[in-house]
Amino acid sequence: VQLVESGGGLQPGGSLRLSCAASGFSLNIFDMSWYRQAPGKEREFVAHDNAVAAQKIYTESVQGRFTIHRDNAKNTVYLQMDSLKPEDTAVYYCHRGRDWSQYAGDNWGQGTQVTVSS
């Protein structure tokens, strides 16, 4: 299993789209989630996409601004981030499962840095 995140950058606000390219498994049968870790803070849940029920869950702070979606043909999951705020600054990671501990044996990717200036 390999997960490669990309698409981060420096933004004064506005939008970014993050990508998570998966390999070693077929994305279409797995739930996927995005997490983030800000400097000096623990990694936190951001968004979840259920593979079967088409259910999406977001942490409250990004509700209405971020959208998680997937392209099973490309084996890639995305995080569309709009109306970015400085508090969204973090390294963003993707992982299999509704909770990462479901697949604790998977290695975390390198993440992608998102920096939002005020």
C-alpha cells in the first residue's frame, strides 16, 4: 500500500485541490479519509468518504468549505479546499478507513504542505 499526497502550496486565501494517489489496493472498495497536522499539534481528522454508501463526513471547522471526492478509475481521492483560512495551515495526509487505526499497518505518506497566509 502506498499513498502519495500532492497539490499543497502557499495561498493568501482562495482554493487548493489536494490529490492522494493510491497504489497497492483498489480504491473503489475502501473508505478513505483526509487528516492534517499543524505545527505543534496532533494529527486531526478532516474529511471522510465512504466507498459504498457515498457518505461524506467533515470536521466542523471545514464543513461547507472542503469537499472530499474520489475518482476510482484513477485510484485517486481528492480534497477540494475553498475559502481557505490561516488556521487551515498544516501538512495534509490521506489514509484508508473511517479511522486510520482500521489500517494501522499502512504507512503514512509524506503529506503535502498547505500554508495559508493572513
